Amino acid sequence: MTLIQTFLRGEKGLFKAESLTPMQKLALRFVVVGLIYYGFVVFEGVIMRIYEIQPFSYVTHEQFFAILTAHPLVGIFGSTYAIVFGAFLFLVPFLMKKPLWSIKLANWTLWLTTIGTLTFWLAGFVSHYSPLYTLYWPLPADFTQFSVLGGTFFILGVALVMVGTLFFVLNIFKTITYTPEGWEKQPGCALIKSALGLTGLSNLFTRKKQEHLVSLPVAAVARGTVDMAFNAIIITFTGVLILIYMVAALFGENLQHSLIDALLYKNWFWWGLDLIADGLVLIFVAGTWYLLATLITGKKLFMENIARAALFVEMVVSWTVWSHHLMSDQAQPGILKILSGEMVTAFELITQGLAFFITLATLWSARPLKMTPPLKFLLGGLLGFALAVPAGIMQADLGLNRILHNTQWVVGPHVHVAVLVGLSMTLYSAIYFLLPILTNGAKLYSEKLANIHFWAHLIGGIGMGAFMGMAGLHGMLRRTLYFNGEFNTYMILAGLCGALLLLAFLVFFINIVMTVGLNGVIGIFSPAKIKTKDLLPKTE
Amino acid sequence: MVDSTMVLAGQTIAYTLYVIVILALMAWFAYKITRAGKESPVKPSLFYSFVALLVVIGVSLHIVTHETIPWKPLDLNRADITADAEFNIVIADHQFTLPSDKLIIKQGQLVRFNVESKDLTYGFGLFRADNSMVFQMQVLPGHKNDILWKFDRLETYSIRSTEYSGWKGINMIVRDAIDVVQ
């Protein structure tokens, strides 16, 4: 096949979009949307990296901060949520060996999150609405700096994503518990207890042990989804509150900002927001590591019962760690700073450390393994969290937080290494692994390009985090601009690493398009020809 | 007194060493799992030792910092400590209003900064001439935001907002606002 033919029809013409089931198409659509939004995020990241070296006239300061506001939200909701939704809406029924409860609702999730992300991104791009994702009160309602209309559309966009998220939550729990047509009645209550870890908990106190009705990865998805639901409720509630101020302003009424207590607001908002960073991300990632490790090795998970218990502990920990974001808030009670901020947060070192060890031990049990792209990226993901979690534990200390809070240290070695190296490489591992399953046997166009993708992403991600961290240790703040090249050595080096990340994404994107072909990508979005609720087409 | 430069130097050394160890460990692991090895599964005792190590590290970090970083106990007990000097600072419309053009502090003094915000959430941080941070805190409207700090070095510091308060806040810097004198 010529290069052009491969570009149009995919590697060896193996991918046939018309052979896909509706569920395969759904999962692939989520992945395509997630990757497109990831492209947005990388491109925005590169713009900001250059701007941090030298602000340039094409982008105003207002626009820079609008990008800074949209960047993490597009990354989390537009990209990560989309890929996670696609993967789990496929994997939960796959592992439960029954159809998804509602494909229609899953399609609603897809389009609500896609359109919602585009809406808030566009609102920020056009109006420069930029209160950052933290939305510290009363900044989101400061209409001396921001457009009321722009802000209204921004909040509505986020609200659409949250509705889509709640549909996902409903679909996951219904899929776990419902009885498909023609099946024997499923024990819904027992299934939900097993998924949430209540069965395991009661087993600790009874002699007669009940069996686990759902597999460990499904339990991880269910527990992470609980955090996702709480998070969506808190963000929606906060959005409604901000919308009240916006609607009032649109009608010429200026509500007093002091009606809302800034510290109370910061507590509830961080409680909800932290359910992503310190909750569902860690739980979903641990579950994905376990699943990938068992699929790659074909072996049983090392210390499975402990892993199950650790997931439950992680869920409870995620409800009680928010105060590490308020360690520099002097009005925050000291007891909360110590118990929630320091002590409970330290549990994350233990729970994530357990997941790290259990995954490595499972891989170790299956030596020798072939270093395939899924395995390589899984190891990259493990490394990312091994670097980022201790960095986070350090800054969640009252003494160190006093000199690290809001510096580039927080957003470099902790946030970006966790998200770019830990989370993204885990997701890439899942994508490389699921690709042949979701495409009915399409062959990856180039292992060499997958290798370049791996190294460029790994070095770019760790390097960028490291140089940002060095700048932070020398006093460079996040969320501001420097105009006299104060930290340029670090920022230029971080910028070069950012360019590597862009290269990695482009290489991956080309590799995937050449694997399935342009016609294949378009075909993913055309209606499925096979009418079935089954996940995979029936083999002859 | 131990200052932020010294603490951050210690942190840099500790974290760099950790990064080198973890990179080496993962590289070794990635190499070894592609090679045939003895049929020896990981022993549970190794697992439980690892868990114990994590518990020790997680708890001891905070105990060590409490005993070695002087501003940590100072901060937790600041309500019961009397300061040698006190400065009341107001922030409104992205502007700092200081009690005088220059805040003069005597070397060795324990100083309390009370910072009040009239509108948004801001930050309050002191920075050296080389832009490195001495300390920072958040400044929330409607709440008491105070910090105690002991100044034992003859130095001049700038004040800067350390929290994003909209694009108007990027120039919230008062250069050379504080002088520590003998």
C-alpha cells in the first residue's frame, strides 16, 4: 500500500468501520473527542510556555489568563473525562459480561461533555473570562474584570459537562445492578455493596465471608464514580450560585459578595474539586493499573484482597483530604490543617504506594514479558505517580507549604508530572491495549512511532515538571507573569520539554490516523450498521 | 534562624536523591521483567515491609518538619504569642496600602502582619531581591489573615500578592517595602 492509501484506508486496510458494533463506535468516539481536546490542551500549553518566557503581543494578558483558566478544565473534562467515559462505558459491561444499561444515555454523555467543553472554551476564548478553575470567591462574580455574558456561557458550558457526568454515573451503577432482558434476576443490592466495598468491609467482622460479586477493576470504577458524582454535585451547586450573581447582574442588580463567606466557599469548593485530583483520578488509575497488569500478564493480581481494601480506604481518604489546599489560609482551623491537610493526606502515599507495589509485583510474577507499547506506557504511568505523589506529600506539610504554596513547584513536579506522566501514560497504555479490541483487529501502523511517542512524552513530561519545580524552589509563582526574564533559564528549558510533549502528541496522532485511516476516523462517527447490544461483533 | 533558602536546599537534595533512586529502580525493573527469571513470586513480607516504610515516611515527615522548621510551631501557636511589632496592611482594588512607605523592622524582632482584603481573595508574600520567597499566606475577604515571622537577617524585602485575583493583579508588587535594620 502507498502512503496515501494507508492514510485513507489505514494500515493494510484492516480497519473496517462498518464492522463495528454500536458500543465499539461509542467507545471510539469518546477516544477521538478526548484526543482532539488533548491536542487543544497541548497547543495551549505550548502557547503558555512561550508566554512565560516572553509575553508576546498577539496574546494579551487577559487572553493568557483565559487560556490558563480553560487549559486544566479542557484537559480534565474535555480530554480525560471523555477517554475515561469511553473506556469505562465499554469495560464495565465487558467485565460484567452483560450489555451497557443504556447506549442512548451514553451518547448523551458524549455530546453533553463535548458541547459543554466547547462552550466554556469558546466563552473563555471570546470574552476572556478567567477566574481560573479555583474560582476563589468572589473572583468569578467580579464583573469589573470579567464579562457577565461571557461568564454566563462559561458556567453553562461547565454545567453541561456536569449533566453529562451525572448521566455517566447513572449508567455505570445501573449497568452494575440491572437485570438484562431474558436474564435471571440479578441481586442488585448485593452487587452495589460489593462494588462499593461494603461486602469486603462486613467480611472483616463476620465469620461467614461473602464472595465478591464484581471484579476488582469494576469495584475501582464504581468507587471512583462515587467521587465523580459528589464532585459533579458540588461543581453544579457552585455554578448555580455564581449564575445567580450573573443573572442578577444581567438584570442590573449587583448582589453583595459578602453574602457568601469566602472561607466556607473555599472549603466546600475544594472538598468537591479535590474529589477529582485526590479521589477519582487516583482510584481510577489504580483500577486501570490492576486491570492492565492482569491483562498483560494473564496472572492473578498480587494481594488482591489488600488492593480491594486499599481502594475503599482511598475513597474514604478522598473525602477528607481537602484541607491540604487551605494550609496557607490563616483563618482555616489549625486542627483541620493538621488532621485533614497533613495526616489524612499522608495516607495517599500509602494507598498509592500499595497500588504501585501490587502492580509491579503482578508484572514481576509473569517474567519474561515482551516490552509492548501498553507495558511501556504502564511503567511510565507508574513512574509518573511515583514521582508526583511524594512531591504532593511534601507540599502538604504546614512548614513546607508556607514556602511552596502557589509556586511553580506545586504545578510542576506535582500536578503536571501526575497528570502528564502518571495519568496520561496510563490512559495511553489502555488505548494501545484496547485498540485491537475496539477496532476488530486493526494493526498499529508503526511500533517505531509508538516508541518515539513514549520517549518524547516521558522526557518532555518529567523534564517540564522538573524545570518548573526548580523555578518554584527559587520563588517563581504560578498564575502570574514575569516581565524581566527573572526565571528564563528554567522557563526556556521547560518550554523545550513542552515542545517534546507536542512532538509526542503529533507522532501519536499520526500513528493512530495511519492505523485506522482517515476514512476509518470518519466511519467511527457514522451510524453503526450492526444493530446489537453486544459489545463485540459475533465471530463466525 | 533556619530560613526558606536552607529548608528548600534540603528539600531539593532529598527530592533529587529520591528521583534518582526511583528512576534507577524503574529502569532496572523494566529491564528485568523482559528477562527470564526464577519462578520466585514477591514475598508478602516484602510487601508488608514496604507498607510499614510508607507509614513511617508519611508520619515522620511532619514530625521532622515540626521539629526543624521554626515557623511551623510559631504559626500553629501564633494566637498565644505576643509580637514585638505589628503591621496592619489593607488590600483593595488590587493595591496594597501599607502603614508607611517603608516598613522598618529591627533585626531579631518577631513581627505580626495583619492583612485585610476589602474585596477579593489575594495573597501576601515576602520576597528577597533575587525573587526567592521568604513566606506567603492567603488573604481572604471578611476574615482575619495574620502571620508571625522572626526577622534575623539584615535584608530588604518586596511584598507581592501570591494569589491570582484576576488579570489586574499581575502587578501587585511593592518593591523594597521592608527593611530589616540593626
